[in-house]
Amino acid sequence: IAPHVRPTRALGRHYHPEHIRCFHCNKPVDPEMTGLVERKGKIFCRPDFNLLYLPKCRACGRAVEKEAVSSADGKLKGKWHKHCFRCHECHCEFPNNRFYVFNNAPYC
């Protein structure tokens, strides 16, 4: 790697930035733009890693990266974004964080 090129480290090695490609979409991965994630010896761009490996929000279907809401007692299956966890019927927030489960959906 030439001295003027800033190498990217992935999988324990240094690479020319343009030579790092996502295992899933085969597009070049720019660690500073999309992010780079290593998993089981493969390199993924952050969007594809999220799509393939992170749990999906039961309300909106997007990947849940942080602040997931799930049922502590296991009666409600799945995960939600904190801002998506609402009553299945009226879509309101739960008063005092209390809800009940019917047909695997939360209700106020």
C-alpha cells in the first residue's frame, strides 16, 4: 500500500479501501460512510449486516440496533424500537408502561 493511501483494517489485515467489498451486495465498503462490520470471517456493509443479522421491529420492520423493547416474561414475542412500542389497536403509548397481550400483540 502506497504511503499516501490510508489503509483500512479488516479481518486482521490491511486493505486498499477500494478493495473491501461487502460479502452480501459486493459493493465497495467505505468504513467512514456506511460502516464496516465483520462477522464469521466475512465483511459486510452496515446496511446489509443490519438487514441480515439484527432483529426486526414488529411494528415498522426495520432493524433494531439500540434500545430494543421486548417482554421480560416472554409472553410477547419479538422486539420493537422504543418509539414503535405502542398499543396494537389505538397506537397510543402505554400508561405507566403497563399493557396486556392478546394474540401476541400489546394492548393498553
